Amino acid sequence: MSDAWEAAAVRNDRERVDNARRAAEALFKPKQAAEQPQPAKPEPEAAPPSDAPSRRRPRILSAQPAPSSKPEVKAKAPSDPPRPRQIPESQVGQIRTLARYGMTRAQLAAHHEVPVEEIDRVLGRN
């Protein structure tokens, strides 16, 4: 009886291999012209097609006027010298933490756009 089971198993394996080969061949088989889908006909409710195919309208971008050959010079009004900016209390903890992690006083001053003396004041190095 085991011979019958083995023969059936071999036959099933052979059928599976044949089916797999046929499926793979069907995947890579060139498609015939008859299998190409036909383009859908426009519905009667749609606008009637014109004789000439419609073309896309070109996109026209507005151009900036060319700069004049003479650069405009704006006179600066005399003003008071810039006042040193103070660091808000909300950023004091951040500055101290950054200093603790190795940022230099000059880096901190540049980052917060304040003079180094202000960083010294925050860090308590007066």
C-alpha cells in the first residue's frame, strides 16, 4: 500500500511542478495585440470632441523687472548705538546647561546675540 501512496505523491509533485512551470511561462509570455484593451468611448453626455486635439496651455510666469544699473543708496538715519540685549529669565537655565556641556562663553554669546559680558552676568562670573 505504501507504493500506491508514493506513486500518488510523485504524481502530485509532478503535477504541481508542471502547473508552476505553466504559470511562470504565462507570466513572461509576450502579450498579443488582440489582448490590448480598447480605449473607452466617450459617453454621449460628455462634450463632443473637437477635430484638433486640445493642447495644454503654456504657463506664463511673471518676470521681475530688471534691476537698474545704479544701485539705490539709502541714507541711514543717525540713531542711538544699539543697546546690549538682556537675556530673559526663561533662557537662563538653557544657557547654564549649555555652558555645563562645554559651550564657550563666546559661542553662547553668539548663539543668543548678546555680548559676552551678559553671558558672564548670567553665569555669575562678575
